[in-house]
Amino acid sequence: MLQVILPTDFSDNAWKAMSYAANIYHNQPCKFFLVHTYTMPYSHIETGVIQDMTPMIEEAEKEMKKILARYLDLDHHPESKFDSLAKFGSLADTLDQVKEDYTGDSIIVMGTKGASGAGKFFLGSMTTTIIDSLKKTPIICVPYLAELSPLNKIMLAVDKNGITKSTTLSSLVNLATHNEAGIKVVHMPEEKETVLAAGSAEQLTIHSFLGNLTHTFHTFGSHYDEHELVNYAIADEANLMAFIKHDRGFWKNLFHKSLTTSLAFDCKLPLLILRD
């Protein structure tokens, strides 16, 4: 049974991500694990004042019971299970522990903070921290302004490294299978690359990994341009964009540009971060 970990700060953005998780996983039994963490206010840390944490603990546990009850009212598979945890400490460390304590596969679904003006960016600092800290866990990021819709088409962007392990795509394959979604595999070359050329080893490998799932391939004729990629996904009516985070710098250099700045003003689709 897949464990779907849902970080929440009880905000509307967090609830949006939780609701999205319920929607895309409602056709399969899952263990939904709601997680909330809290820390001592910075003002108390700075002054060295020891604060009575009891009210904060009680409030966190109260809110967690409310949000869990609300979540149970959503449409879920009848065999799904639910758990929750509110605790003092680091969110990244807590999520990692929840993942490590579970013997099956896990995925994190979390919202990203919306901002405005000069501070506007796609991935909030906490989301970026989680992505960088939990290196082996796939993550679905749900932007604050994402326009959510039923999952029927996924766009998978592949860089010049291709895909060498079937396990890299397991989260994507699971989603596509249970939602009967098609997959569009796209590549936007940096130079003269033939990653998805018809009959190439890379295309045949990806084809074998996707098996009987409906999928097609597309290579852009120009060098990478983030606006073209996003516009293509929207025009193609994709509901989810998937990328592979390579530890060798792919995240900081997605097709030679930063994802956090490239998609800041354009992407209104949920984003699946896969692990190499």
C-alpha cells in the first residue's frame, strides 16, 4: 500500500494539496499520513526565554483532529487508511522519519506558498528544502495558483541523460495506471541531441518502462526555453508536469536554467519531482 505523506500548516494552500492527493489517489488503497510540525517562536529563541509549550501543543493537536476529520469526508478508496502526527521539530526531519518508518513506497504531496511582487516564486523555501533533503522520495508540488483538474494527461520532460532505471518512473506509472492517464514524453535539446529519436536506445528504453500505458514522444526543434515548455504543456491539456531530479545538479540546472526562476510566473500545473 502506497503511503501518501501530507504536510500541513492548516493553510488553504496545504488543504488544496491534500484535496488534490485525495483526488488522484482515490482509485487505489493508500495510507494517508497527515503531518504538522511546530517550533518555538524565534523571539523566544533569540531572547533565551523558556516558553511553556503546552498551549502550542494542545492547539496543534486540536487543529490536526479537525483537519483529519475534514479529510476523511473526501472521496477515498474504501480500503485506505489514515494517520496523523503533530510534533515539535523540523518538518524535513519528521517527513524523513515518517518515510523511513514505513516499509512500503511513499510519496509526499505538498502545497507551495504563494507570494506577490518581488517575492513571487514557484517553489517556496520550505518546499525546496524538502526536495533537497529527502533525496529518494518523490514529491508532488501543488502551486498556490495551480488550476487543478482530473488527471488524464501527464507531461514527462526528459533531459539529455534519458532514463536508465524503471524505478525512476514508478510513481508516474502508478498515477497513470490508476487514473487511466496518457503520458507525453518531451525533450527540448540543449544541443544536437537524439534522446527521443524514433528507434533510438533511449526511446526504446522509456517505451519498455511505460509498458502498456498510452504514451507518445515529442522533441522540440529548438534549444530549451522554459516558456515554450510550459505553454506546450498547457496547450496540450496536460494536468501534471513531471521532471527528474538528478543529484548531479539537474535541479539547479534544469535544461541549463533554474526551475525555481524559469517557471515562477508561468506554471499553473502541479509538478511531480521524480528521483533518479
